[in-house]
Amino acid sequence: MIAILIAGAVALLSALVGTPLVISYFRERGFGQQIREEGPASHHSKAGTPTMGGTAIVLATVIAFVVAHLGGTRVTALGLLVLGTFVLMAVVGFADDLIKLRMRRNLGLNKTTKFLGQAVIAALFAFLGPAYADLPQNISVVGDIVFEVNPWVFFLWIFLLLTGASNAVNLTDGLDGLAAGSGALAFGGYTLIAFWQFRNFESYALDGAQYLDIAIISAALVAACAGFLWHNAPPARIFMGDTGSLALGGVLAAVAVATNTQVLLVLLGGLFVVETLSVIVQVAVFRLTGKRVFRMAPIHHHFELLGWQETTIIVRFWILAGIGVSLGLGLFYAEWIDRVGTV
């Protein structure tokens, strides 16, 4: 418990102090965000705002993980694997952001290169996890509700999870603070789940130290997102960019795998799912009928064009994200009660 609190405190302080340093560094180098021409007109005033702020979230989380283990808490292979996935996804996002900035355009890595990078990370996670981190090779719903699969199916599943979650957070990162606040809520839920599994590890697949490491990482992510949000709240002084959104989505999927809550992620990351579905529905219906379901997708832009204030959309979407996390936690606990039979 102390290690979890230390991780949160260190990550919060690191993000609060580090984000302004990142802002100054990128501003001096002219690393300003390019705004999509087809996006809402109100966003054009945000052009030039420093981006790649996700760097502060990543550094704060890594620093917190290291400091939390200085007191003697054992570092596990699973913790390193999840943290490594987070950092590698940030590297892919950083490359994407850097190309956008260097080329002065809103498009960075092409789809093939981005998917290739994500596939390599998924392969490392899928094959190193079972071999070195005791990671169950299954498709899990929650708790003991799992489906055992072979290594190649597991890899494809991990690839779908990582790419789906990372791109979902990326799509949500369209309003100041929306992705960071929603991410903090989701990782808050996973901090509770991993801590519960740590305290009751006899009822789960891994040992207590592994779940403690996941709780430490999740707590650090909550605090890092909160510290970054202090500077990202409307009007944002810096955007997290793909550096942050791909990293947060990737580690969200990795934590879901580590806690055997892969399908439950649909609720715990419910807002990200809704944002993604809005794009899928918009594209599918437009190709079939030539008509649009929403004025603009992702769905937060639809409400912008309806005249909602940006802060109104953000707060209401945070509430929806919180509801999803609450439902996910409720199902997680219900499964444990049903299986163990005690409160």
C-alpha cells in the first residue's frame, strides 16, 4: 500500500513540475500542433499550441515506478513488461508527432508503419509475457471467465487490444483534457482492481507481487494524468499528442491483460469505446448511404457543432467515463463474490 501511495505522489509531483518544463522546451523549438482543416472551426485558434506533452506523463510514470521500488518492493517481470509496453507505444507516438511537426502537416506516420510498430510491440508482449512473466495465455472476460488459446491467436488478440485501445484514446484526444481526465478515471479503476487482486491473490492467476506492480503502475498513471491535466485543462497550454494517447491506450490494454479483465475493458474504458464506435458508424453509414449520422465524428465534435461549450462536453463525458468505470468495478466484484462466495 505504501508503494502505491509513493508512486502516486511522485508521479503527481513529477507531472506538475515536469509539464511546464516540457512546454518551455517544445515552445522554444516551435513544436506547435497542426490543426486539421476539416475539424471544427473553433479549433483553428489552437494552432501552434505545444504538443507531445505525453512525454511528461511517460517520464512521470517511469520515475514513480522506480522510486516506488526503492524501499525494497520487488520488481516483477510483469511490471517491467507492462511499463515497457507503455514506453514503446510512446516511442511510436513520438515518431508520429515528430513527423507531423517536421513536415508541418497533420498526418504523421502512415498507417502501415504505425501498425507495424504496434504489431512488434504486441508480439513482444504476447510472446514474452507467458514465457517470462507468467502471463496467462488466454482471452479473459473477468476473473476465471477465460478462454485458453494458442500462441498465435493470443498474439492476434493482443494486437487487436493494443491497436484498438491506443487508437481509441487517440480519437478521444480531441478536446482539452478529455483524454487525460478519462484516462485518470480508467486507471483509477484499475488501481482498485489490481490492489484487490494483490490482497486476494490466492483467488487469481498470478502472485501478489505481480498485482502490486500493476497497482503501482496504475496509480502512477492516475497521478501523472492528473498532473498533466492541471496544464491541459481548457484552454490547454500543451497537448499530449500521439506520444501520450498511443502510450495511454497501449498501457490500458496491457493492464487489462495483466489483470485478466480484457473484455471488461469495454466498460472500464467505456468512453473510449463510444468515441471509436461513433467513427465506425459514421464511416460505415456514409459509405453505404452517403449520409452522416453525426455532424462530425468522433462524437465529441458532434456536440461541439450542436453548440455545446467545450468544457460542458468534457465534464459530461468525464461523467460518462466514470459511470463506465463504476459498472466495470461492480461486475469485477460481482464475479469475485460469485466465485469465492464471501463478501
